[in-house]
Amino acid sequence: MRRPYVHAAEVVLAPGSDHRAPGGAVTAALCGHWEHDGPCRWPHHTAVEGEGQSVTVRTVFISDPAEEALVRAKIAAALDGGRLGELQAMGTWSVSQHSAAELTVEERSLAGRLAAS
């Protein structure tokens, strides 16, 4: 049975980088492109928390327990890549830490909507 998970990463954005770029990289890794048609194999939502260059990137995703490690590896690889595909203009970043995290109260309702999609 599919269930919600959270992947958190501590990210340092290069000056002038778009805060949305790490989320686009995650979506491209999980769905093939950040703009895609149809449902996601692994429904997810990525939020960037914090101001300035040091931010926390939190991805709530839905998967079977057997695929959790695969999805986390895809998210980590996308973030560790440090840019959104070939779009250098969106900025670059570096990751200092990855971790599994617990759903926040706000993320619980989001996870319910993602699971229903």
C-alpha cells in the first residue's frame, strides 16, 4: 500500500538562483520533465523553506514502501546535480545534507491529496 514520505535537504543556493529550481529538478527526476502531462508515478510536492541562500527543500512523495529508497535516491541525485537540467540561468546550488523527515501537520493534508491523485 502506498504511503507518504518526506525527503528533506539542506541546500545553499548560489547568488541570484531561482528558489524554484531545486523543485523543478526533483520533478524532472521523478516525472521526466518539470512540465508534464498526466499523473505522476510518484505523486509529490516540493517546497523550499527559508530566506536567502541557505534553505531547506522538502519533498512530500507517495510511494510503495518497496520503492521508497528508489524515490529518495532519485530526489537526492536531482538535488546533488546542483542545477535544473541544462538551464544554468535558473541558478545553481549545493547540498549539505539529505535526510528522511516526518510529515508536518500541514503536510499531512497535502499527503492525503497527493495519495488521492
